Amino acid sequence: MSLQVSEMKLKYLNRTYSKVSSKMYDYNCDVKLVVGTETFKAHRDVLVNASDYFSAMFTHDMRERQDDVVRLQEVSPRGFAAMIEYVAYFVLCDVTFVKE
């Protein structure tokens, strides 16, 4: 099943969602995202396909396209972790938003 996100982008829903083991998160990751004091390993292709923000960052002529480590500003580690879970697995976590 898919959900049309924009005119040119579909998001595919994993109806048989099962969380992978934590070891799988590190498997063949090609970028590290530093958010505050936390570091998140990720796959550029997954981020590019799921987010216009990361698509612009990693496909246009920007410094981050070449960097192995990218520092993100204006987001908390907790908020970013929730976003990654949503992007990677289309699962909305129970998150309470607070100003940090």
C-alpha cells in the first residue's frame, strides 16, 4: 500500500512492521547525523526518499552531500529520534513535545 505524499512522491506503508534489532541500524549506514550530544547513523537513500529536506541536502550541490558527518541544528535529539522512527518505519511514536 502506498500514500501519495506529493505530486511526485509516494510513501510505501509497511503493514507487517516489525522493528529490527539495534544491530541492524548500523548496517551499511553511510552518514552520521549529530544532533546536540547524540549521534545517529543513517542511510542517505532512505532519508532522501522520505524527506524533501534531506533530499535537498544530499542531492543538490551542498556541503552535506560530501560530508560523512552532518551536524543538525534547531532540533532536539529526542525529536530527531522520533522523526527517524517515523521516516524509517512509518510509525508515529508517542511523543510529548516540550520546549528544551
